[in-house]
Amino acid sequence: MASSICILDALKHFRLSAVNEGGKMLNSSLLMPENTAARRAVSLNGLWGFRLDPEGKGESEAWQRKIPKADTIPVPASFNDFYTDKESRDYCGDFWYETDFHLPREWQGRKVTVRFGSAGQTSVVYLNGREITRHEGAFLPFEADITDCALYGADNHLALRLNNELCESRMPVGSTITLPDGRKFAKPGFDFFNYAGIQRNVYLTARPLEHIYDYETVSSIEGEDAEIQYRVKTMGDSEVSVSLFDPEGILVAESRGKEGVLRVRNARLWEVGNAFLYQIVIRILDKQCQLLDEYKDWIGIRTIEVKEGKILLNGSPVYLRGFGRHEDADIIGRGLSLAVQKRDFELMKWIGANCFRTSHYPYAEEIYRLADAYGILVIDEAPAVGCFPNLMGTSVKDNDETPFFGRAAAEDLKAHHLQVLEEMITRDKNHPSVFCWSLLNEPDSIHKESVPYFREVFEFARKLDPQKRPETFAMLANSLPESSTCDDFCDIICLNRYYGWYLLGGSEIIIAEKMLKEELKGWEKKAPGKPLVFTEYGADTASQVDKLPSVMWSESYQEEFLQMYHDAFDESPNVVGELIWNLCDFQTGEGITRMDGNKKGIFTRQRQPKRAAFTLRERWKSLPLDYKGGKAHDAGAGRTE
Ligand code: BDP
């Protein structure tokens, strides 16, 4: 595995990229729904019918035609936190949604779909009582193609049968048990609540039969100018035109053909905290130059490289500061709320953050649009979490000594992993904010059985990404320089560390500090040319609980804990990123280490600051963007955000 990847490699591999080769496992276009001159996207969000189906009898009783005694529930949202009884909140099994919509007669002859931003864990979609499509995975979009079975100029009935059971061969990994009263109960192998429902936007879409299916871009910078190589995939052979506009709507470049180059004079680059976006407009034209299809999106011109231990954005080193996050809020659970998201981005801006990781699953696509617009870098993470036995004491087969990736379920899990990677990279590859892929969180990466699994997954992802972004995974505490078998696959070494919390907390933190520094020296020795980024470090902190002198869980202890890490980072030339766990407190399952959820937030679940937020803000605002930039590129030295 090369320790340095660069834009030249990206351009060299351009021909092997997603549009060309991928799509094998995809049954539909993953472009975000847009209203354009040739397309319609009508929101189906609102109040839907809903019912739990603990006996799994819905299908045999024809609930796909009409759910009897349906409750009324908002979409998008998780269902769990609406109800006042535990059985509903912790429900595990099948559950149903339904709604009705009218389809205009004029849409006949076009490709018509119902597009879910996500639903799951498994989804079966029915239209007018008939099964239309199935999808697995709860964090990525899919479409139900209803072109041939919908009633035009009439009302249609849409139903979904979803299931939120967890198992060892699907992501996120967990297990499902049956309680003595016969109820199913999900045991996540991960530390976030197993929220479920239709949690993202739903659209009814119409586009021409000959339509734009996907597109990709790779930019390179030449002095003041830039080139954007593009490739468009369409469902037909008609002429394609591609135009690029600046935010004032002035045309800055155009080209013809399914592949080509957009040449931009005096290009404005997408920079951290200073996000300049261009609008790309892709059209299909018939022989008379009449418009067949049109798709519009916002892209940025930027390059990403990992070189000599630095992360380079547009050739200049960037020191990452920010958070691991969750899609999580009161009442709506994991449901998309653009209002909550807006608040989170304002918090990140206020505190001086420039990066977050989509721990531990791909987020709603609207969130990446916000990151593009705010100039915040994103490590985009696959939902590959829980791939380690015994973690949180909840995972599968507690007494099974077999290394995780040596187990029988690993082959099935890998097939699912490749599917979600294809969906994630296809969906997110054009976002300038996305600069790195995290392919797993805290997997078993200390056994030899992990190596072939990792090799396949890392190579697969690299082939799919036209921009050849750096790849990584977030390492569990036991993956140390001397024990890790898989760090070689990472372009950036990402560490999740809890010295001073789970290990040696309180007054013993001085021993923890020593261990942390020793580990850092170990990585500097083992992987001298690789950047080290802390993707997690944090201490549970009860807001407004304090004590002099500090105790664990108090606000003072959170500050002391962070200070200890920051001193260690400042001493290590190889650490080029600090992503704290977590931006906000978040909901988890119940347990003796969780007081109504995980409290490692720098902000509460209601998005208000703990005291550490203010000290963190001072640090992050004072660090130059190219902190520790050293020799990699002198031009950027001293820049601040
Ligand atoms: C890490 C996990 C994260 C947890 C965190 C914690 O990656 O999901 O929430 O620890 O324990 O193991 O707070």
C-alpha cells in the first residue's frame, strides 16, 4: 500500500472509475433528486400510516394494501422516541408505513420512482399492493422504480415493510435475542441507539427515459487555472453538454460529450472555511438540440493529497480539528432535521472546527451539502461498526474465540460491506468536502484473518473513487504499533483512544499520559511517513456537574482530559488531526456505563455548550490552519482560517 497518494494517481486511474466500472450492484441512479427543466422531485414527507408487526403477520394479512388500525406518524423521523412505553421504543422486528399520492397523467412515458434517502435495516416496498423492490442497509438511498406499475392520472397506495433486527452478517453488526415474553430485542455491537423508521426524505421523482444516471469529476490546478475532467453516464446515446457557472450565474467553462475537460481560468478554489462552489449543469440534447434531460449540482475545485506525513488540501497542509458526530437529537432520534443540522454546523463554525467524521455510517446527503457550503472537511464513514467480538459486552457470540473476520458470517458480511461501499462512494464522490473514506470503525485489526478482508475492501473502494481519496479505518485501542495487522492499508492512521477514561482515569491520568505518548512514539517509528489523526478521544461529562478538585464525569475533568491529549499532540510531529468524541451527547442503549446515553459531547444533546467548549474554541481559533505544516509546502505557512 502506497503511503502517498496524489492527484496524478487519480488522473491516471480516471478511466477505471465508478461511472465506467461501477454500478454493478446498484439498481438505480443515486443522484440526489432535483427539480430542473427536465426533472421533477415532489416531497412525500409528512404524516404517514404506521404500525408495528411483532407477529410478522402483515404480509399474510395484506397490510401492503391497507394497514388496519394504523397510527399516524411523521416522516422523516425515527419512530422510537415518540411513544411512552418501552415496548414501542425498544421495538425490534417488522414494522409498516403507508401513504397515498396522486400521480399526474403527464408523467406517463417518463421514468417514475419513489426515492428514499434511507430506510431499513431491510426494506420491502409495495405499490398498490404489489411488491416493487427490496433494499438492505439503513443508511443509503434507494429507488423503487414504479414506471410500469403506477396508475397515472389516479391515486396510488405506497406501503413499506421495514425490519430493524441486527445480525452478524449485516452492517451495523449486532445480534437479536428473544426475551422471555416473546419480544425480539436488538443487541447492538455498537454504542448508539438502534433507531429505525423512515429517517430521511422521501421523493416521488420523474425524469426522462433517456436520462443522466451519474457523473463524476476530478480537478487539477495549474497555476491560476484549473481543469475539471468529467465523465457522465446516461441511459442513451444522445449528445451531452456540460457547463460550469460561478455563483453569480456567469458561465466559466463548457464542453460537449460524455467525457471531457472543463477549463477554468482564474479558478477559485474550495478552501477550508472559504468554500467556493461552482454550479455544474449537465444536459442531454437530441439531434435538434432540444433538451432531453438536465441535472444541476454544486461542486468545488480542490485537490487532496497525503504526502510526507501531511494532509494537503490544494497543495497546502491542513491540521484537522473537529469531531466525531451522530445523526441524533431529542424526539426525532436519527431522523433528518435540517434545523438541527444547521445548528450543528453553526456550533462547529463557532468553535473553530474544520472537519468531522460521519461516525459510524454515511449521513443524509443534505448534510454533505452543508459541509460543502461551510467549507468543512468530511471523513465519510461506512456503517461497518461492531466488527469486533465482545465490544460493549453486547456483541454476538461472547465466548467465541474465533477472530471476527475468520468467522463463518464474514463472507456474507463482506458482500454487504462492498454493496454499501459502492452505494456510499457513488453517492458522495462529487462532494468537495469529502476528502477521505473511513471503511470501518474499530474492527478487529489485530489478527491475520483481518488482512485479506481489509485488502479486498480497501482495493474495492480505491477502484470506485475517481478522485482516489485517502482511505483509512478508525483503530480500536488494542490496535497498537506492535499488535496491529492492518495499518498498512491506511493512507492516514486514525486512532480512537480513551487513555484517561476507560483506562487509567482520575488521578491515574498521569500514567495514561505516559502511555499515550509512548504509543505515539511507537507509531512515529512504525509508520514515519504517515499522518496520525485522532478520530476519537473524550470523557463522559455531566453538564453542569463540577467539583474542586475535579472528579471523573465533571466539567473540570473533561477539560483536564482534553488538555492532556492536546499536550501530547503538540509534542508529536506526526499528529495532524484532533477529532474529539463527540460534538454532542447522544442516545445509546441502556447500560451501567451510560447515563441516559453517551455524555462525551462538548455540547449537550440540546446543542448547548459544556465548559470545555470555550477552552477548545480558544485553542482551535489560535492554531494556524497549517499547524505543523513544516516543509511539505511553504506557501501555506502561517495561514489561519
Ligand atoms: C468507541 C466507539 C464509539 C463509542 C465510544 C465511547 O467508536 O462509538 O461511542 O467508543 O465509548 O469505542 O464513547
